[in-house]
Amino acid sequence: MPASPTTLTILALALLVAGLLALLAGVATGVLARWDGASAPAALLRAGAAFGATLTVATALLALVAGALT
């Protein structure tokens, strides 16, 4: 049975929220690392790692929810 448009809309919005949450985590990590005295490249590396990790976990959770809903 194909997924309903409502389910697809909810999953698309959840993916958008996951992306924004990952962006917020990356920015916060970069700012805090810079505030702690890290150089700009080191702060960007930490921010990128936090962004990637948050987006990976959020996407995995969304895949789990999508599998349960469809």
C-alpha cells in the first residue's frame, strides 16, 4: 500500500526539522569551540563533526519511523 500524502508531508517536515537541528548543533559547537580558544579551522572541524553526527542520528531515527508508518 503506498504512503498517503499526509504521511509523506509529515516525514518531509520531520526531515526539515532534523536538518535544522543538525545545523543548530553544528553552529553551537563551532561557537563554543571558538570561545574555548580553538583556532578557526579546528572549530570548523568540530562543527562539521557535530553536524554530521546529529544529521546521521536524526536520519536514522526518521528511517525507523518511516518504516513503522508505511
